[in-house]
Amino acid sequence: MPRLVIISNRLPVTIDRRDGELHYHPSAGGLATGLNSLDESYDKVWIGWPGQVSEKDDKDEIRRDLAKEKLVPVFLTDDEIELYYEGFSNKTIWPHFHYFTEYTTYNEDFWRSYQEVNYKFFQVVADEIRDDDMVWVHDYQLMLLPNLIRQKFPQVSIGFFLHIPFPSYEVFRILPYREELLEGMLGADQIGFHTYNYMRHFLSASYRLAGYEQAYHHLTIDDRQVNVDVFPMGIDYDKYAHPQVEADNDKESQEILELALHRKLIVSIDRLDYTKGIPQRIKAFRQFLKRYPEYHGKVNLVMLVVPSRSNVDTYKELKSEIDVLVSETNSEYSRFNWIPIRYYYRSLNFAALTTLYRASDIALITPLRDGMNLVAKEYIAAKEDSKKGVLILSEMAGAVHELNDAITVNPQDANKIVDALVTALEMPLEEQAERLERMQAKLKIYNVKQWAANFIEQQQLLKTSNLAHSTTKLKGEEADAVVEKYRTAKRRLFIIDYDGTMMDFNVDPQAVSPDEEVLSILNGLAADPKNMVVVNSGRDRTTLQKWLGDLPIGMSAEHGVWMKEEGEWQLNPNVTDIWKPNVREVLENLVTRTPGSFIEEKDYSLAWHYRGIDKEFGEKRVREFRDVLAFLIQNQDLQVLEGNKVVEIKNSGVNKGKATNYWVNRDDFDFVFGIGDDSTDEDIFKAITNCLKDKPDTLGVSVKVGNGHTEAKYMVPGVKQVRKFFNKLLS
């Protein structure tokens, strides 16, 4: 197995100095648990900040100590912590990606420091990395890092996981730094998110800002396939289901159990953050107390708020607001023997935490926006033995997509939260058990170990796939070798696609007539008596004849419906057009509903083009009429081809591959060259390979124009490079 290089903002250790000595404590976070559980055959190296500003004399000692555990430190200065971490990471990306744009800070010093620290991480990574390593970069603090690594180590497999939400395109585009952040992430081969919606937003931004179109959640960037997928993070289920603690000897645990004997407990646990919806939750609970006085003295909201970023003004204000709301609620509704909200601004030890989970009747978890929310999962796991308890969960938490037996609420809707509390309090024990068991079954399988293993397994498969489908670029020595073979060949065949190959038709595809350079190239190739030149196109016969009819070349029109040879057009005998009126009616309705799209009618096929509209909108329309088309064309020997922003309906048994077979077998060629740019041209490449299996003395050269997995042997980036190569042949 290869080495796995893990990179995160923090190392899985905490360092402190006591009595003049450094002390190292393992972190208890889910990320460390998941990554440490990976297959032992992986040789893991972890790079990150050790979590303190180190004195110069400490650094060498820390490096030596951490190296024993295969940990590599990245040391940060006070200014970097303030500007990169507290600044850009937590005052720009964090609020913006959680939709709190009113808190987003636009500060060039923050941005500059973020770039510099990402580069500092890269410098450490560059000293550690090997070409066959697998790299896994984590979270929003290091969004620029994947592309920095890609530029230096193009062959290394890189994964990136975002642990927070990725916002919708309309929110993401507001950021001045959007292109740089996106480009940084796109340096990875595999990009993971907690939920489908986050993934969908990212793909939308990739298309709208960078022009990368997705196919089945894959992006093609240069000669790489980038897998964008959903990997919902789990928890260490057994740790919470069967905690290895002695609650009997823990004072706080006993106090919690005593409280639970006399009250229904509603637990609320959050880190202090404006994304968690804590003030809204308190207001909803206060409304519950107002509407349902019969529950006074019978329930307690046990609210645990873990301190965070207490030196930041926004968080100070939030803390003050929470304090006031709790005080007002308790002042209004308390009795001498009952305080409705038990509020703790601190963390609990693990024994007390798991005891609180087990003893609580309800977990009220209502963040305004949350990447996942593992507290919800921990609460469910802690109910393994009792099978008693109800989870009320915000529909804005990533975990809601897995925990669909929870009572879901809009965290801004106080009335719905009140209703949910009543439903939970009155829910029969049998229903509670059934809901818990269904959620627990999922969490047992999709735990944090499975999350980490699945991500790495998919990255490994992608790495293998990219290597297997790697296509050689037709340039430099490779291009020279093909030119040399061309010059020594006695009989040559060129099968050339038109749109997207000889001409760039990112405009109206009905209006791209050949320019002088294209005509010169085709004339030049055809003028050599050793050459046979065929334009194999999806264009209609009339258009090809108008544009290229005066050239001494062969042509295949409409993917082989028509063939022109020795100046005469011949119709493929297997085609018919009796089906066209019914299909045309469907397509005309589609055009009416989709401004900017149009129908291209050929002799024996119909094509609906949507180049002039948003790609996602066009694909939505394709999905809508796909079933209708399937019904219309059943039993009619027709096929539907989905190309580059075009859907074409034509006769089955007719394609560019069959046309290629015809031309290849026309003569005894010792050099066959096929070139094209889209999925329909893959038939050309396959046909060349198949036709030449039994002709070892014939050189078959297949060239894909543009990026993407292909059956072609070579690739060129675009039309400009195609023309340059043909001119090189003619020079």
C-alpha cells in the first residue's frame, strides 16, 4: 500500500509546557479517530500545526518528539494565527460558508496571510512528499493547498475534504477570492462533502466560475478526472454506545442522574457560535413554557455551551445575548424548587457527557447551519441500551439527511420547535425505540472508521482509473514520431471530425463555416496522392456540401446516414424518416419552453441544441423529455445520443464508427489517423483499433480533442493545437 500523507490545520496532539518540560496529549476528535483506524498497511504521515506558538529553542525538540509518531509540525507565528486562522479562516470563510454574510470580513491582510500560510504548509509538505504518495488535505483552513501540491507534484493523488457546508453559488460568488479558493480545491483528484447539497453547490460553482462541466459528478481538468462525491462523516459509535467510564465515581454524572429522577431532561449541547441557533432555541423554549404551563416543574432544558473564540467581539456579543435570554427566562418562570434552564458555559468530562446523553429524554439540536453536527449522532449512539429518547434536529444540519427518524424543524420557526417538543414529550416509548433503532442501525455501519476507509478507497480507485485511462499528449517527441510515420507511409487515411475539431463552435453551431486555414489544411492533405481525406461529421449533408463540396475529399454526414465518395452522395439503406413528425412535435414544445435552445433538422435525424442556455437548465429539460422520447421511439429502431449540449435522435445502427469501418476497409492503408472531440467520436477511435487488430504493419493514430476519458491514443487541448499539428504535417 502507498504512504498516506494527511494534512490538517491541527495535528492530532495538544502540546503544553509545564515545569519547563513539553507535554503531549492525544486529541480526542473524530478526525483523529477515523484516520487512526485506517488499514495498518498504510504508512501514515500527518502534517499540521502543533497548536501553540513555540519558542525557537522548542522547535527542534518538538520536531524530534513528533517524528517518533510520524507527525510533522508546521509552526505558526502570533501574527499568522491572528490573520490566517482567527482572521481569514474564521472571520471570512467560516461565516460566509455558513450563510452569515453579514459577518464576513473582507480584509486584504487576512487574505494575504491565508495565502502565505497555505504556502508555508506546502513548503513542509514538499519536503515530505513522494511521487507515489496519496495525500488527504482537510478543511477550510487549507483550501489553496491542493493546487499548490498539484503544481509541484502533478502525478500525486490528492484528496480534499471540506468539513463545513459549501454555500450556494449565489452566496459563494460574493467572495472576492472565489476563483482562487475554487482553483485551490480543484487541484485535488477527489473532493468530498458531507451532503449532496454541498456537493451540488460546489459543482455549480465549478461550472459557473471556471467552466468545468460535470458528468456523473466527475469533472475533467486538464488530463485528470476529478471525483466529487458525498462522504457523510460518522462517529466512533462504540465509544458512545458503550463508554468506558466509571460514572458511579464521577460527581457530575451522579448529579445528572439525580436530576433525571425528578424531571424530563432536554439536552442542548453546542460550541459557542452564531451558526448554532442558541438564542433562537432559548426563545422557542420560552414560548413552550408560555403555551404549556402544565410542563412547569416537570422539564429542564440542560444547556451546555462550550466556550469558543471568546476574544472575538461577535462571540462576546453572542455570549451576552445568551446570558440575558437565559436570565430572563429563568426569572420569569422559575419556582423555588425548579429552574427551567440549567445553563453551563463550559465543557463536561466524558463520563458526565455520556451520562447526560443517556439520561436525557430529548436532544434539542437546532443549528441555523451546520456542516454535519456529530452531537446528534453521539446522542443516538448513547441510547444503545435504553432505547428511550427523542432527537429534535434542525433541517439545516448535515446530519438530517441520515437521521431521518428525528423530528425535524426549521430552526427559525419557534412554533414548530414548540410543537416538536410536545410531540417528543408525549411520544410513546415503543415509537421512541423504533426510531432510535433505525437511526442506530445506520450509525453503526456508517461510523467514522467507515467514513475514512471509504474516502481513501475511492481515492485509490480513482488513482488507478486515471493511470489506466491516461492519454498521451500529442506534442513534442510524440508528435514528431507520428509525423515521421506519416512521411514514410505509402497509403494514408484521415478521418476528421468537423465541429469542435477543425472549428471551435462555442457559438451558434449552424453558423460556423470553415475559414481559410481549415480549407487550406484539407486541400493540402487531399492534394497528396498518398492521402485519402474524409470529414466524418454529425452535420447534415446539405451544409457539408455547401461548405466543403468543392474539395477533393470524402464525407460522412449525419454520423454516416449519408456518404460522399468520388463526388457522389449515397444514402445508407438502413435509414428512414417516418418517425420525425412525432419527435419534432416534442422538440418544438421543448424549444417553446426553453428560450435560447433550437432544433437542427437533418435528412434523417433531429437534434435539440442548448448551447445558448445554462447547462444545468438544459440538463433539467433533457431529463424531463427523456421518458417521453423513450415512449415515442420504442420499436422504431431509433437511438438517442446525448452529446456536448445537444441531444440527437437518429436511426440505430448508424454511427461514426460504422462509417469509419467503411472507409478503413476501402484500401490497404498503412497509416490511419482519426480525430474528434466529443462522445460520438469515440466510435471512430474504437473502430480504428478494431479494424487494425489484424494489421500489425498499419499505424493507427487516434486523437481526442479536449480533456476527458477517451479510447483515443493521444489528446490535444483544442482546435488551435489541431490546426498546428496538421500544418506541421504539411510543412
